[in-house]
Amino acid sequence: MVASLTVRRATRWQDSVRLLLLIDAAAKPPDEGDAAPADTVGMVRTQVRLQKLDFWVRYPDYLAFELMNEYEATPDEAGLLVLASEILESAEPDLRRFPMLRHKFGAFEELDDALAPLVERGLLRKTQVLGRTGQKRIVEHVYFLLERGHEVVGSLVQDAPALEWYVNRTKLVVALVDGLGGTQIKNRQYLLSDYADTPWRQYIAPITEQARTRLRQLKAAALMPTTDVNQEAS
């Protein structure tokens, strides 16, 4: 494990709520022919996509780096740089980070324990699509958001206002890569060597200072004022 990385673990409840909010933000209506439960309001295809979206929720500094990539590709979208600034010019990268392990296909964490309470309470259903007849290999995981799950999401912020950050963040992450599949998102995340070079089964280290340096450069080029996060903290 990387020595400088503090591994802060979420509780099972935190994981369950975060994934419910993420699935609600990412869910698309079922297509004709989808074998969805009758009370399905939306579905998310592939575990890879869900894992990669979750990574950006759990690593705000990597999300800010991706926002800066988008800004450089479309400089007229100054709001992207503002969003990156709000993340990096605060303590959020440390306060909101829940590290993930690097596996064969990038950031990964077993989801069954976190999803089980949601399934048991009738908020979600999940299924596995197997390969060709005679094969046992799972080729796709599908997550169905049920009516009850969507209703619970709508009431969560009222019951726990602190969850509003997660509601807004999951929507931002989904909007950033709307229409992209899990493999496409994975490929984008692999472009950062800090992520790609992490040894298997070790925690992916933060890139907060690297991201802040890049932010200062971009803001200087755009003639935008920069806030020193260390001065703010003091």
C-alpha cells in the first residue's frame, strides 16, 4: 500500500446510500425488450460503468482533473474550471475521499454488501447476463432502480440535508460522461499515469497537489483569481 495514503473506509450505510444516489442519477428508462421488473423506473448497465462513476465520486481530485481536461477541450465552458476550483480550493479532496483498490480493470470494490440492503428493501433489483449457452461467465451486470428506490432518493435530502452534496456530485459525475459506456470511462481514467501505474491490489493514491498545480496554471492563463487552500484552512 502507498505509505502516504490514509485509508478511510465508508460504513456500509454510507456505501449503500452513495450507490443508490449514483444509480438514481445514472439510470436510463428501459428499452423495449428489456427484461425489467414491472416497477422499474430506470436501469444502469454494467458493473464497470458503475464502478468508474463511483471512483470519481470517491476521489474529488481525479474528478477535478477530468473537469480540467474537459475545459481544455472546450475553453468556452469556463464553468468547468469554476467547478474544478470549487473542489480543489477547499478541503474536499481529503474530506470526501474514500480510497479504492486498483484491480485488473482499474478502480474496483465489491458491491454486493453495499447493494444487499437496497435489494432487501425493494429499492433495487440486479441481475447478471451470462455468456453463450453452456458458459457460466458473467458478461454484464444490470441494476434496476425500482419506484420505491426513486421515492427514497427524493426524500433523503429532506431527512438528511448533509446528503445534498452526494446528490449534486453524482449528477455532476454522470453528466460529465453522459452516453459513455464503462469501458470508455475506464480508458479515460487510465490516461492518468498515477492511476494506471498503481500496482494491482493497492490503493489508488490521491493527486491533489498535482491537480492544484494544474489548476493554478489554467487560472493564470485565463486571468482568473486563485485561492490558496492552505490560507483558507488557516
